[in-house]
Amino acid sequence: FTHILTRKNNAINNEIPSLQKKILEQGKIVDEMIKELIADWKKDKPLAGAIHYNDALEVLRIFSGRVERLEEDYNRVLNAKEALDLDEGKEDNKLGAISEEIIDLNMVWDALSTCWEQIDDLKELPWSAVVPQKIRKILEGLLEKLHEMPNRIRQYMAFMHCQKQIQSYLDGNIIITDLRSEALKERHWRILKEKLNARWSFIGLALGDLWGSDFKKN
């Protein structure tokens, strides 16, 4: 029995160098994947305010999945190294910092998405249904909502862009009021369309068509 046990132990010991080499190689692969993730995150993390909120949240969802999978791979390699006496100590792999950033940005975009959803609804409002006083009240309410958000959110460019955009729509609401005047005839709309170099048609016109035109400069 002792002879058999010794032979098995020798066989296992003979396999250890091969296993160590395999784990070290796997560790290098995981390290390269982490470096790639860090580079991609620096390049693609959704900080710019002009990004559509749905696109921003999708980017965060994808990165969150990548971080989670790499954390699992990293810990698996780390445990294998410890089992094979290759313990090099647990280094900061930067994944934790990225994970915290993802959580913060998710909070920002989740908060702003409710405002952007209301803006999108207003953009789709048919011109015939536009009531400038109601538009102004909604926009003022959105600015108030933004004002009440915590400083942790207000420091991001995405917040600043949202606030600036809503304020711009509010500033232009006086022009929307003028355009809703019954005194405005079809020829006036033709002149406005030419000045704006716009492609929209008065038939099917929505509030977003005018918001998307640089009408405040004309």
C-alpha cells in the first residue's frame, strides 16, 4: 500500500511543474485581458453628455459583464497559484476601481434617464398639440428636479449637458410661443424653413423638429 501511495505521490509531483506552467500562462492571458479592458474603459466609458442615455446604460451593462467575468478568471488563477505554491500576493488589478466607476455612472445615467425620457416624449409631441405654457412648466420642473440631485451626480459632464440642454429649450420657449400664434401664416413657415435650411414638413411637424433646428439664431 505504501509503495502504491508513494508512486501516486511521485506521479502527482511530476505533474506539478506542468500545471504551474499552465497556470502561469493562464495568468498572463488574464493580465493581458485586464490591460485591454482598462484601455477600453478609458476610451469608451460614457462620460460625455451628448451620448444617448440608452447607449450609455448599454455600454455600462457590457463593461459590468466584462469586469465580472475577469474578476472570476483572476480569482480562479490566483487560487490555483496558491494551491501550486506560486503565491505572488494579491495585487491591485484595477478591476475594483472600474467596478466602482461603473456603479457611479449607472447611478448618474439612471437619474438622468427619467429627464431625458420626458424630453423625448416632448420631442414627439405633434405641433398641433403643443401648448407653450405647458411645455415651459414641464421644462421648469425638470430643471428643478436636476437642481435637487446630489452633488455626486451634478459633478458629471452628463448632468451638465442635460441641464444646459433643458435650459436651452426653456430659453427658446418664447419663440415656440410666437410660432404658435394664429397670425403665423403658411408663407411665414416657408420663410422660416428656408432660413433654417430644414427638411421637415409642416404636415407631421413635431416639437422636436423645431428643437433640432437652430431656430433661436434666426
